[in-house]
Amino acid sequence: MTDQPNLPQKPVALRVVPQPADANVHGDVFGGWIMAQVDIAGSIPASRRANGRVATVAVNSFLFKHPVFVGDLLSFYADIVKTGNTSVTVSVEVWAQRMSLAEEVVKVTEAMLTYVATDRDHRPRVLPSLD
Ligand SMILES: CC(C)(COP(=O)(O)OP(=O)(O)OC[C@H]1O[C@@H](n2cnc3c(N)ncnc32)[C@H](O)[C@@H]1OP(=O)(O)O)[C@@H](O)C(=O)NCCC(=O)NCCS
């Protein structure tokens, strides 16, 4: 979706609104919950590129720039930045619209993750060619 001028003008991988069960007693959303959503968002382009199952092999970097609150509308953008023989490295950015309103838009998180294409026996699998 690219209909929101304050958000990156590229396809969104995932949109989700954190719920009270995802927060600590202060109302801030748990970092671990955000990490799980980032892992899911990053796996989408990785598994498309792998044309099948992938496993997360590494979280190369993860930065929580601003807090996330219950009720924020979170948009996850996931871009492949590198591919190897079996691996796909994905950059993920998370943007929050506070309390689901369009006016305040903040980049809350950025991360870099590496996925490995795997076979049925969970072993690394060479990425399919792009031809
Ligand atoms: C993913 C897995 C199958 C890879 O198996 P492996 O024997 O370690 O594979 P390799 O050493 O051959 O590495 C495979 C690829 O991962 C890359 N890789 C390995 N460790 C890495 C790291 N720390 N950072 C970035 N890339 C890494 C390698 O460079 C290689 O990429 P390439 O083929 O494109 O050159 C295996 O490590 C595994 O099953 N891990 C658990 C996955 C999992 O359960 N994830 C969820 C946990 S929360």
C-alpha cells in the first residue's frame, strides 16, 4: 500500500496493531514481540526468493529507535539486500502510525536478518536461479 504520504512509498510486507497482551505493565510493547513480527516480515521476501521454506540463521543487527505503544498501526517494509548460495539477507524497517492516526508517523525499528533456504531435512538448499 502506498496511499499514506508519510510512509515509505513502497509495498508493505506486513501491517499489524499490537494489542494489550503484547505490552508490559507500562503499556510499551515488548521488544520480543516486535522481533517476532520483524522475523515474520523478513521471511516473506526471503521465502519468495527461495521459492520455499527458509530458516532464520542470523539477526545481524536490530535497533529499537523509538518505543511502540498498544494501538499503533505498524507497517513493516522488507527488502532483500544480499543473496548468496543458500542465504538471503533482508533489511526490515518498522514504521508506526500512533494510535492508528495518519498524522504522526515514526520509524521505530530497523533490522537486518539472514535467512537460509532449507530442504525437507532442514539442510541448506541452493537458491533457485532467477532465470
Ligand atoms: C540455518 C541452517 C540450516 C544453516 O545450516 P549451516 O550448516 O549452519 O549452514 P552453512 O554454514 O552452510 O551456512 C549457510 C548459509 O548461511 C550463512 N550464514 C551462516 N551463519 C551466518 C551468520 N552468522 N550470519 C550471516 N550468514 C550466516 C552462510 O554464509 C551461508 O550462506 P551462503 O550459502 O549464501 O554463502 C542451520 O544453522 C539451522 O538449522 N539453524 C537453526 C535455524 C532456526 O531454527 N532458526 C530459528 C531459530 S529462532
